[in-house]
Amino acid sequence: MANEFWVDLWAGWIAGAASVLAVQPVDTTLTRMQATRLAPGVDGSARAALRRVLAEGGARALWRGVAPMTAVIPMQNALLFAGYGAGERWASRRHKDAESSTTPSAGKAGYSNLLPVFVGGCVGGVLQSFVVSPFELVKIRQQASGGAVTLAVSTLTGNLGRVGLATRGLGATLLRDGVPHGVWFAAYEWSKRSMKDSSSKDSSSSASNDSAVQDTMVPVCAGAFAAAVAWGVGYPADLVKTRVQAAAAAGGVESGLVKTCSAMLRESNGDVRRAFYRGFDLKLLRAVPASAVSFFAYEEARRWLERE
């Protein structure tokens, strides 16, 4: 069990590093757009946010905030993928036991026992929230104002204090990272099993080639599907979190979850979709490839580490 934990730890680190480096420019643009308050005459589109970022610092500005997010990856993914790994192993054992059963419902057991994966993802998401929230606050400060990581940390500590740096936006982060991460991992596992079952039914004489393609395409496609499902659930909390932390990063007064949600509804004239799903297409543009890269890197790294 201890060895499996370390395999998940290092595989998760590799997966996180790969995904952050791949999609950071989209993340910077999305953060700036989410932090923009809607008002008459204010262009809150992704294109306007991208123009503002490029005008401030050129192409290099798109990579603002990559340092704090890279720094948090080991701790974040240690909790997240270790929780998923434990749940996935538990579910796999139950799946094998069900397959050996002679009951008529055994064929469906592989999909009905996703609860351990879901719970593992939720637990990992909640635990990593306490680690990732302050780093995301620093990242948002960098993406909004530029400057080095040390300057962002010192400014935030001076404005909020150490406790404020650790807790500002934590409530929204917990909402974003709890249940949505359970959905993310469960959707990934469901999709992975579905594709493998379908592939096994259509297997032919070119088994070796099919296996190589499957090892690549299954985690990529399942990871992309999982991201779309999970962010459909968790995006409103992500948008609220960014607004709360952006206000704190700019030296404003924290409004809290309820007041922030009320302000967002007022700005959008009561349009719930515009208030809580603004920028959702850009989030998917970031999250879908990031999730595909992350799960592919995780599966490959875990396969390589387990051979050692």
C-alpha cells in the first residue's frame, strides 16, 4: 500500500506539471476575464482579456502565475491522485469480485461501484483545497498585476496577513474542489471502462497494435470527457472563487460567497447563465486538454514506475 501511494504521488506530480505547462496561457486569460466586473462600457470577453494581458507584458505575460502553480503541484497531486488511486483500487477489487459472480447483474457491477472512486476524488479535492487556495491567490495577484512571486506574496501578506493569505477564498475553493473532483475521477473511470469494454468486444487479430493505441487514446479521451462533465458541475464555484480572491489580491474588502454571488447576479441583470457560466467555453478550452494530458501522463508515469 505504501509503495502504491508513492507511485500515485510521483505519477500525479508528473501529470500536474505536464498539464500546467501545456495550458497556462489559457489560464491567465481566463483568470483576467473572470476577475473583470461586468459594468456598462466594460468588455468582459475573453478576447478583451487577452488583449489586456498582451498589452501589459507581451507574450511572456501569458505565463504569469506558472511558478506558484508549479510549486504547489507535488502537494496538490499527492493528495488528489493518492485519493483517486485508493478509490480506484478499491473499486477494481469490487469489480473483479463481481465479475467472478454468477448473478445476472454482475455485468453491470463495473459501473455501479464507482462510489469509492467518487469518494476518493472528493476527499482528495477537499484536502488539496487547503494547499492550493493560497497558491491560487498568489497566482491571481501575479496574473492581474505582474511582478515576481516574492513581490506578490509580500504584498498579499501585508494586506491580508498570514491568516488571510491562507484562508481568503478557501470556502469557494472547497466548493470547487470537493464534489467536482469526485465527479471528475468517477467520470474518467466510467469512460475508461466503457471504452475498454467496447474495445475488448471489437478486438481482432491485431491485438498488439490495438493495445498500443488503446493505452494512448483511452486516458486521453476519458480525461477530456471527465473534464467537461466535472467543470459543468464546478465552474460556478470557480468563477466565484476568482472574484473573491481577485478582490483580495487587489486590496479590496472580502465580500464573502453570498455577497459575491448577489453582486454577480446584479451585474448580469439576473441572468444566471451569464452570471455563473461566463467564460465557461474558455474554461473548457483550458480544462479539456489539461485533463487529457494529465490523465495520459499519470497513466504512463504510473505504468513506468510500477515496472521499477
